[in-house]
Amino acid sequence: MSNAKWRKLFSALHDLPGGCPVVGIKLISHPTVLSVPTPGPDFEFEDHFGECGGVSCVPFSHIDFVGVSNFRATNSELIQHLNAFGKWPVTEADEGILIQGYEWS
């Protein structure tokens, strides 16, 4: 996914009713999902984020997927909200949705 599309996604998550303070980010080179404050909505850099606590200066190109909990909204409400901002490859799970950065064969 392009850098601009990642920034647009994180901005859309910040715009959720009730907000989205935390997401799970799975980096390509990291074995586990990291729970971090949702990047943005303002980005100092075009190609990476660095405001996420223990994760600093992460290029958007290193994100495998982002997980969003359905604690505050149902999966369908989350998807409907995101679709108002753009189209992303979304997978539904019991605990929320996953937005894929890459499709692996």
C-alpha cells in the first residue's frame, strides 16, 4: 500500500466516532503484533511515522497489516466508516478488522 494510502487510513481511524486511540500493527520483520497509539492524524514525514511510543521511525512500507478492535464499533460499522474515505483490503475477525498492507501469495 502506498504511503499516502496509509496516512489516509490512519486519518480515517482518528475520525471514527469515539476515536481509535490504539491499533495493532504487524510489521513485516517483527514476529508479533504491536499495540501502539494510532499514528497521525498529522504526519511530519511522508514515508514513515514516529510518534508511536516504543516504535519509532517506522516506514509505512514495513507494515504488514493493521488491526482495529471492534470494541467501540461493530466490524460492519468500522468497514462502512473506512469505505467513506477509501477502499482498503479488509479482513474480518471476531475481535475486529485487519487492513492488509500486502497480499502474500
